[in-house]
Amino acid sequence: AYGDLDVSVIDALPPGRKPVRTFLFSEGQRRKAYQIVRDELRADKQAYIVYPLVEESEKVDLQAAIQGAEQLKNGEFSDFRVGLLHGRMKAVEKEAVMTDFKAGIIQLLIATTVIEVGVDVPNATVILIEHAERFGLAQLHQLRGRVGRSSHQAYCLLMAQNLGRRKTESRRRTLGSEESMSAAGERLEALVRSNDGFVIAEDDLRIRGPGEFFGLRQWGMPEFRVANLVRDGDLLEQARQEAFSLLQSDPGLKESA
């Protein structure tokens, strides 16, 4: 339970589904990641390659996705049918691309995060996420959910930048940047470790912090003197049960005044 809310837990995959296998790659391992995509395409499966699209740099990111699609279409994946999908396209254009992808006419779809929800293509078995360190855990988990929607084994390939820098190089960065890269590495490792949305949510809480309960900040550690929401979860649950028991025996809290 979370606070005053009771939750129902669905902790099993639909019958016949296999857990998505998730791998983390550095830039130097790009060829290996591409080979996994090629192997799936040759096996008559389909694939996504996703580029980040961050509001603060939307034009730059969109251009990267468009250029990436052209380079892959004319280079690494020139022997496959490649399509492009992004949020700036007209609705009729997006619908046409998705129709072709679902029909198998497009084998490899280069996209921004517009595919994060509402896309169900069972024949798609691999998703490669570029600059995975720029995504939050929840968004990465959502994107991973675009594959593994059939009985076939599926793969999520996280392509990350700069996470393998030497310690001497890390010291040259500012403290804030160093902390950011450390948190990004933790997020990606958490996704590799687990397919369980509840485990990932708790990892996200531990890494980012819950933010302010009575303010505007949605991340960061609250200013508790002693308590830690992740570490003290069992104690919080016990306190919740005690509170319910107290209200059942003394609804008006008259005896406890």
C-alpha cells in the first residue's frame, strides 16, 4: 500500500510472453548493438531505433533523429526498409507510417518518443534507444514496453554516452554534471537488472528522490532530518497499519487526545 491507497499488484506477464532482455552499450560497442538489430530484421522481425526529444532542445533533437534516419537508411541498414516517425509530422503522415510499420512494409522504424505509448506491433522484437542516459527510468520502461508483445524473445538495447569515462576525466566535470552522469548510470543499470515496474519505480524513487510534498519540486531528497522513504519503507508501512488500527478503535481520537 502507498499512503492511504490500496493497490492491486499484477506481477506476471501475459501467458506466452518472455521477459525483454535489456543490454547497456557504450559508443564503442555500437556495431555489436547494430548486429543484434540486423539479426532480428533478417529473421523477419521488426525494430525501433529511438532518439531522445527534450523540450529544451527540441529542434536540435528532431534534426538528429532526421539525420540519423537518413544515415541509417543509406548506410548500416541500407538493405532494409526504413521509416521515420516524429511528432512534427502531420497526423495523416504519422498514420501512414504506422500503418506501413504494422503491415510489415517498414522493417525498421526510426522515431522520437512519439512511440512511447499506444503502439502495439507484436512482430517488433528489438528497440535500440539512443542517448539512453538522457531519459528517465519511467520513460525508458515505457519505451521498452513497445517490444516483447508476442511469444518471441525481445531485446531492449540502451546506447549510452560518456558513462565509461575514466575517473581522471570525471574530475574535470563540474560537481553537478558528475552527479548527473552517476545518476544516469544508476538508472540504466536499474533497467538492465529488472523488468518489474514496481522495482523500477522504487529504484527511481531512490535515485531521484520524491521531491517536495508541499512544494513544486518533483525530484530531489526531502528535507527530513532522519527519515528515508526508501530505507524506512517497512517502518512507514507499520505506522500506516497502526494508524488504521487506532482509527478503528477510536474514530474520533478522543482516547488518544
